[in-house]
Amino acid sequence: MILGKKRRLGRKIEDISVGEKLKLTEKIEDKDLMLYLGLTNDSNPLYIQHDFASQTTYEKPIVPTIMLTGIVTSAASKYLPGPGSHVIEEHLKFPIPVYHYETIDFLMEVSEVQKNENTIVIQIEACNEEGEVVITGYIKVTPPKVINRLTADALDNF
């Protein structure tokens, strides 16, 4: 429980169908980059130094791909299938870089539902403001599955 409220779980495998879609838009802000770099202690000059990046083929600082992966996996945790789910596999390609301050549109679509394995496959495609594909691939997710046990009611207070 958070502040006296039970947490909502995401949808179970039985409630998910092939073809379901989730669209979301994310703007890459300085605060997000600074949090990532501070958390990981990643000091790659390509991510933060304009002078260095201007001397590379990228010409300006780029967004770390793992940060973009985090947006994808958090969308699974928050929305599709939602809280209680777990990403167990990911295969993502980043054909062109994402730059600071870009707005990225993500499209996630359920392409497989494996009820016997309690897994779904979600295809990912993300585009920048010019409509160029910046991420393509898929993630495999286990939706929430709560095993009922005799002591399950004992956890209602947590």
C-alpha cells in the first residue's frame, strides 16, 4: 500500500490481445539527461560536451541509448501491461541518434500473446519530429501474475 491505498496491478495475460497499441510522446530534457548521467556515473563527452560532440560525426551531444531503452521498459511497467509486469528480453536498434531536446513519438504494439508462457511480445517503433525512425525492435514481457496462497491476505497491509 502507498499512503493507505492498494496498488493497482497491470493487466493479466488473459486480458491482453494481439494488436493492442500504446502511443506516447517523450521530450528529452536536460533534467532527464543529468539524472541518468548522475545515476550511472557515465561521463561520456559525447552525451554532455558540446565542444567535443561538435568534432564528431554527430556534431552535437546525443542521448544515451540506454536512456531511450528505459523509456520503453518503463512504458511496459506503467501502461502495457502495467504495474507488476517484468521485461525479460529486449532487442532494440537505434538507426540514427536522438539529440538533446528532441521530442520522440513511441508506438508499441502487442504482436504475440503466449498464454502458456505468460509472456507477450511488444513491437517498438519510435520516431523523431521529422518522422525518422530512431528506435525499432521488440521487448518480451511477463504480465503480472499473482499466485494465490493461504497467506495472501496477510500482505494486504503492505
